Amino acid sequence: ITGVINVVLSLFFSRMWGAIGACASICVAYIFRAIAFNIFYQKKMNLDMVAVAKKCYIRISIPLLLSVAVGFAAVSFIPLGGWTGFVAKGAVVTLIYGILLLLLGFDNRKEILQKLLSRLRRH
């Protein structure tokens, strides 16, 4: 169903907005899918999706928003262009997001860091 929504919307949105319209149709299709899955999980599997959203999505939103801010800063302050600049800026944002997610996003961050460090020591 998501694919059909994406193709149909892409036909309309691409005519109006080009590549941005195709991206918007993908976004709308994925939002539809996420809502449908949440309804399924809530109704058929008796999961409290509001509690899941609070526990998961709200917790990771702070590192996500901070890394987006770092991304905007990286665009301004890292004077590299082309593929090298793209990769360097992406690496900075990914590294910052990973660190912030470990520090702010997980309850069991001590256990996660210990496992990560033990794996790094083995290699």
C-alpha cells in the first residue's frame, strides 16, 4: 500500500515540484505507513503506542535536534566543498549524533559503553 501511495503521489507532486515533489511523496507514504503500523500495534497487539513514543521518540529527539544544529553549523564553518566536504560534514554530524545519543538517549548507557569498549579492545 505504501508503494502505491508513493507512486500515485509522486506522479502528481513531481509534476508540480520536480525532485522535491518525489521526496515529498516518499515522506507522505512513510508517514502513512507509520500511522498504520501504530494503529495495528495498538489495536491488534494491545501495545500502548503513546508510552512507546514517549519512551523512545521523545528521548532521541534531543540528540537529533542538537545534531541537526551541529549540521547547520558544519555547513557554515567547515570550508570544504564537493564530495570531500559532504563526507567530512556528514561524519561530524554522525559522530556528534552518536555521542549525544549515548549520553542523552539511553537509560542503560553505562552498559552500552562497556560493551562497545570491550568490543573495541578485542579488535
